[in-house]
Amino acid sequence: MMKKTTQFMLSTVAAAIAMTSFSNQAIAEDGINVGGAVRVNYSYKDYSDSSKDKLGDLTLDMVAIKFNGKRGDWGLASEYRFTSSTDYIKYGYAYYDAIPDWQIQFGINKVPFGNRDFISNSWWFGIPYYLGFEDDHDVGIKAVYEKNGWHTDIAFYKNPEYAASENKRYATDLYSGTIDATYDGIDNGITYNNEETNQFNIRQTYTMEHEGGSTTLGGSIEVGQIYNNATGNNGDRYGIALHLDTKYNDWELQAQAMQYEYDAADSENPNKIGVSVVSWQYEIASKGQAYTVNLSKTIPTSFGSVKIYNDFNIMTPDVEDSTYDNSYQNVLGAAISAGATYTMVDFVMGKNMTFSTGSDDHVGLAQTGDGWDKRININFGYYF
């Protein structure tokens, strides 16, 4: 059931943000470092009677192990995660640094699409993550160029890190299997036979330094095929995005506008498609736009820092079915850094949005719930 897997899903998102933006590990000049994290999570859902009766739930979320370092011109970066119900790889690749201004990565590496870090501050990520366009990691080769403010990523991915029938994965990918259409735990909906393959990505950004900070402007393009493993035919897919990240003193503004389409071959319903992430599967509108605006302020403290943020997302479906509705998510939160600890406190509001609403387990389909759902989430992590 989706409600039983929400805690698992949230733990992976938390670790991704924190382990990228906060780490007490320094990469050795010539050697491999070992690090990781242990996290616990508290959640309170206003749309769950059991959560309200118990005043929320406190759980052990996850343990992560990381390897990172270099020997000569060759390097290694990997992360593996363990939860109470499963384990999986987030990324694992070798890289080569011998060419000036270039790095070549081989293996399960981060797909270059959208903002270069994240188009989100919160533990929940933004709507692009749930559509398959934020912090995705696939199997392929990527070339990274950086010089004088210019940053270029060119990549080819043969396929995702796990088979399309496997839902125990870190990032959102197309799903092959039957998806529950009535949210009763029974697979009684459409059976999807889609697999991602042969994907190309290009992302170009430019960073301008100015008084008080910097501004990064960029654009991303992704194109690929959708293989139907029942008929043997291929469809296609694409995503395109414009993104901005500007910093002034302790303030940061992120903005992104993107459009995507999944045009699957031999689709039973061309208006929607199935995806999976962290032990769950759900449906999204097959075509649409997603808009993100995030504002944050970092406050230095005697023990570290406090980052206050508000992340707002809207997804607008662009399909022939007029019953499909917009999806919304807003997260008001604070990230507290103190020594080897990183704590995120989020107040989440969702409307017609998977994982942040009580009954609308999809993105961009017809709304079945009533208005906005709300929840509080507090995640504490220790990093080593």
C-alpha cells in the first residue's frame, strides 16, 4: 500500500539532499574514502486517522554507505542504501580526469537535466522528481566540461539502473506491470509494458559572478525511446527545461519551467503512463508542464546554520482527457546543520499529488480528493 511505503520514500529523498549539500568527508588526494549516514524520521499526517490517534510515527529510516575518491587520474563514486524492507544502489560509477577541463563518467551516474544540483530545497524534492526528471540516475556514459563559468553535460544512457518491472529503486523511471486504479491495494488497473532505453541528454549552463553572489542560467534537453516489451515496438519521449539559480548574500532563488511527453507505443490509454519509485508505482499524465519556484535564506549560527525555505510546484497536464487536473505541492521548511548532523523540518501541503495527499496517488490525473492535504515531517540524520 502506498501509505505504508511513504516513510521509505521520504528517507531516500532526505538522504539525497543532505548528503549532497552537507558532508563532513573530504576526498583524499589519492585514495578512497568511506562515509555514510543513519537517519530517523517523524511524520504526522492530518489525513490519516491512525497518524492523528498516535500523534504521528517515529521510525528508523535508512543507512547509507558511500565510497568516494581517486587513484591517479581515475576515480570512484558510489552510494548504496539499506532500509527496513529493501536495499538498492543509488549511483556507482568510475570517472577519468586526465583531459583538461573534462571528466568522463562510466556507470550509474546522475542524469543531467534541470538545475545542476536540485530544483528543490526540501526533503520531498519537487514535482519533476516524481515525473522522472530530477535526481535520476541511469546506466551510461557522461562527459562533463567546466571552464570560465561554462558547464556542459553530454550523456547517453542505455537503460535505467534496474529492470522496468522492479519498483525498488531510488529515482523515478517508467514501470512495466499492473497499477492499482482504485487505491485499494489490488492491481486492477492498466498493465503497462514500457521500458526506457537509448536516452540522450544535453545540458548547458553558465554561471555569472556578481556582487553578493552568483547567477546560473541554463537549459536541458532529454530524448529517448520507450520499448514495449509485449509488442516489440518503440515509442519515444522527451523533456525540455529552462532553469535559473541565483544567490545574493544569504538568499537563493531557484526557478524552472519544463515540458515533457511520454509517447508510448501500443498504449491502452495514451493520456497516462506508469512509473515507479522506492517500492511503489503510480500513474502520471503522459504529457504536461511543470513549474517550480523556490526561495530560501541561510542564517549562520554558532553551531552551524539554519536554512529556511519555501518550495512551490505546479504540474499542468496537456492531454486530450479534459478530466485531468493540475497537481500542486508546497513545502515550507527549515534545514538545520550542526556538526555531523543534518535535520530537516517540513510542513507539506499537497493537492492531487502522489505521496503528499491522502487519496490522489498520481500526478496530473483527475482529482478524487477534496482540496489540500497537510502533513509534518521531521528527519534527523547523522553523517560519517
